Amino acid sequence: MIARDETTVSMPVWVFLHLQKSGGTTIFVHAARNLTFDDQFISMSPWGNKYRQKHSLFPFESRSINARKRARVIAGHRTYYGLKHFTPSSDVRFFTGES
């Protein structure tokens, strides 16, 4: 769903709160195949941190508003509810792999 007002279009940002054995690998592979890594898909994991260090990239929370606007999925063992305060989107949706 796209929320519209007079000047902006806000796409939802999906935050996967990764619980052990809850589909994390499946979510990660799907997002990595379909979204630009560390731009549209942010990995909050040791692997994502190593990638950012290797490429001299800022952590998600420290990026400019324009850079954070591009995020569509944030996932990994280090996600947390407070991430909603770092995304410019007013439509932040949290999910787990548990049914």
C-alpha cells in the first residue's frame, strides 16, 4: 500500500525481527536477489557490518535521510524496534518468520 499526501509518496519499510529458526536465510536470500544490497536491503548482521567496513560505508542509522529513504527491507539478528526512528518513512512494518 502506498500512502499519499500532497507532496510525497511513502513506501513501507519492512523490518524483519529475526528470531532463531524463523526463516532468516530465506528472507535474506530473497531480499538480496531482488533489492540492491545495503541500499534497498539493509543487513543488520555481522555479515552486513563486514560488508560496510570493507566498502567504507556508514551504518544505516548514521546515513543521510536521502540514503535511508531508499531502504525497503531491514533484516538480521541486530534489528530492533527502535529502528523505526531512523527511517524517514512513516510506514514501518515489523514481521517475524513465526506463523
